[in-house]
Amino acid sequence: MSSLGADFAPRLLRLVGGTANVSELTHCMARLRFVLHDDTLADDRAIEALPEVVLVVRQSGQLQLVVTVPVTVAHAEVLQHLAGDSAEKEEETE
């Protein structure tokens, strides 16, 4: 298994339509699961072209990604960037 590139989370978040487009992020044993505010903003082909992504599936109102690393690692990395972006936005509004 390969490791995540340093810019995986920012690239992925940009391709799903930005952090503001992510309504929910969870994971199961094998997939990252995004619920998006606007599904049309996600670029499935570009996401699947990422070296860390094996497969993109749209199922049950979710954008699901099979990744090349343990899904918990990918989830933590993306979640960290989502949380960081939220904290920056809160600071800007204060």
C-alpha cells in the first residue's frame, strides 16, 4: 500500500467542490463516504485520477471513494483539513 501524498486532502476537497460543499464525511471499512450539498460540483473523473483513489462510487446519496491506504488514515487527513478550514472561517468572521 502506498502512503498519502502531502497534498491529498486539499486536492480531494477541491475536487469535491470545496470544503463548503461537504455536508458530512464518514467512512466504513473500505470507503470514504461524502455527503455533499451539491453533487454536481464533484468531478468524479478527476477524483478517480488521483493516485490515492482506486474507485469512485455514487450510492445512497453519497460520493464513496475506495483509496489505496487504510481508510482511517485518509479519513483523518481529510477531516483535519475540513476542521482547519472551519476554524479559519470562524477567525475571519470574528
